[in-house]
Amino acid sequence: MRPVRVMKVFVTRRIPPEGSAALSRAADCEVEQWDSDEPIPREDLEQGVAGAHGLLCLLSDRIDKKLLDAAGANLKVISTMSVGVDHLALDEIKKRGIRVGYTPGVLTDATAELAVSLLLTTCRRLPEAIEEVKNGGWTSWKPLWMCGHGLSQSTVGIVGLGRIGQAIARRLKPFGVQRFLYTGRQPRPQEAAEFQAEFVSAPELAAASDFVVVACSLTLATRGLCNKHFFQCMKKTAVFINISRRTVSAPEHVPARAGPGLAPSSTLTLLRK
């Protein structure tokens, strides 16, 4: 009887119990895992992946030529627990005949809900109001104090009307949004019909929108898409929410003004212009 070949699988982070259970049920897999919620240091990643047949990684792990060389010829499958694949050197991976798996759709609802919560938080100036309560700035009710801007009768521009962009529009529609605009590589009339959304150029979207939500994937075409000219086109009162990669908003051109507690992070920018 032929012996079963044991395949080494390296996992770069603690993963949900369901995923660990699925791997443990694979009798022909020997699973090694970086047992931490923090990103694995590069040196440990290169050592861990050596000789592996499969790699399960996260978007914080840079899978480049050097790492693929460290893995060696055994590596046949790379799975990433993310929708984005910009951390993977896809051309190099393809050259080596390695298959790639990713997780589209898994976080669509959660990401859309986060986008809507950020939009509401920002337009109604909640972080600023909370800060005023904390530092004693709230004295008594004033009719126009911390009013912010409402969604009713507003124009919302969505950069990227994919799964997440549509899920965001679907959640915003009941708030009484008057007009949806979207931009992307090409018109998507079938997807846009539900919201009666109008396809426009990026500068047109920036100029007409009261709220701009960036939900596109990071590609060569979208890198730096929201640049200085884009922000100059925007209304002075506009709210800008980026749930895409930060580099879609060229960092050197992001308006410096943000309310207390609204500093940009690497994956999310939350601003009032």
C-alpha cells in the first residue's frame, strides 16, 4: 500500500475556529501556525513557509518573489483571508504555477455596514460632539450646534459599484438619498438600475456629491484616484469616506482637516473636508 504523502500547510496568523477545524480534519496535512493575533515578523514568515505545500495568509503578509523563493518548489497553493490581493505578487505566483484562493463576498455586509456607520458618524459630527461632552464644551442646547448634514435629499457618490458599493447604496437608499452617482472602469446599468444611479466621471462625481464613498479595489488604475484635483472638485461641506485601500486616496493630497478622533489609518480614511 502506498504511504499517504503529508502536505505541510503554513498559517500566518490565528484564524477563526471553523477554519482551524477544517484544516485539522485533513488527514494528509501537517499544519503549522503563527500563534498570535499580531502579524508574523518577516524572518519568521520566511522560515515558516520553507518547504510548505500550502500557505494561508492575510492581507498584511507581503507574498513577493523573495518569500516564494524561501518557500521552494513544493508550494502549490496560496489562500488569502481577504478580498484584496494587492499583497500578492500575482505575476510571479502565476509563473510558478501556484493556485491562489481568496474570499470575495465574505465581508460585503460587514464592510457596507461599517461604511454607513462611518458616514453617519461623520456627517452628524458624533466624534466632535463626544469630545465636547468629555471636555465640558456642552453647556446647553443650541439650535444649530453640532447639527452636521443630513442624508435626506442628498447626492451620494460611490467610487466602485461592485458588491460592496451596491450593498452600501442599498443601505443608504431608505435614508431618503435623492440621487446616487457612481464611477468606475465602465457603466454597470444592470447593477445601477436598483438605485437609479448615474454613471459619471470621477471629477463629476466629486463636484456633485454631498457624500463620497470610495469602495473600489486597489489597482494600477485606482491608485491615487482621489488626488489633489479630485478633492479640489469636492464641495467644501462634503463628507469623504474611504473603505478601500488608503493609497486610492493619494496620501499627500488628503485634506488635513479632520474632526477629533478622525485621523486616517492605513485602510480607512474618515474626513470632513
